[in-house]
Amino acid sequence: MQEKKIVWDEMLALEMSRTSTAFRSKLERQMLKSTVHGGQMFVLLELWKKDGLRQVDLAERLGVSPPTINKMIVGMVKAKLVLNEKVEDDARSTRIFLTHKSNGLREKIEELWEDLETTCRSALTEPERYMLMDMLVRIRAKLNGIEVVEED
């Protein structure tokens, strides 16, 4: 029986991993200009959509485990980016609220994100951007165990 050889340079998963690593590195460099870490920025984005989310809901929206979001929130509380308050009717649950400091960083973070978006978009034509967005959404769904129904 012939052993199957992996041709690493042809592996989609490897290229996605390399692209993800490059993106995260660029994101971290961008966010350092705002004093917010890359991961913290995603928490802020969710809270800018809806302030006062429960910690468990933030974890779910970001696709991270409760211990991971807890560690992030602890760091963000220390940095005075968020406040956590116990939910009145559930002593085990906490809600996370934006602070004046984090609201004051929103414009700068959006500006930095737009620069990052421009860099990414500049590598593609407009039709390629639409195709890539569709493909990435389908791949992410598949990785999350969600079956994607193809439209005819």
C-alpha cells in the first residue's frame, strides 16, 4: 500500500492559518496605537452593538470559552475599558458595560480598523472581495459545525 504524501503548499487549511497569523499580527500592531489589544477590540465591538451583555453571551458571540472571556474581561476591567456588574436575578451571571474610556476609544479603533480593511481589500478586485467573503462565511460555518445550504 502506497503512503499518501501531503503536499503542504497546496493545503487550503495551511494557507488559511498563515493568512490568519499575518492578519492577527497586523491587527495587534494596529490596535497598539489605541492601547487596546486585538482580542479586547472584539469584545468592544460586541458591546458597541449592545452594551450590558451577559458575560456568557459575549463568549458565545465571540466563539470563545467562558474561562477565556472571563480572563479577557478581568484584563479589561483593570484597564478601565469595561465594568462588570452582577445580574440582579442571577447571582452567577454578570453583565459587561462600556466605560467612558472605551467609548472614547471608539473613533480611533474604527479608524485603525478601516486602515486594516483597506489593506486587505487592496489585494483583491471587487468581485473577488464578494466571492472571498462568501467563501469565508461558508468555511467558518462548516468549522463551527453548521451545515451550509447552497442556493440554486
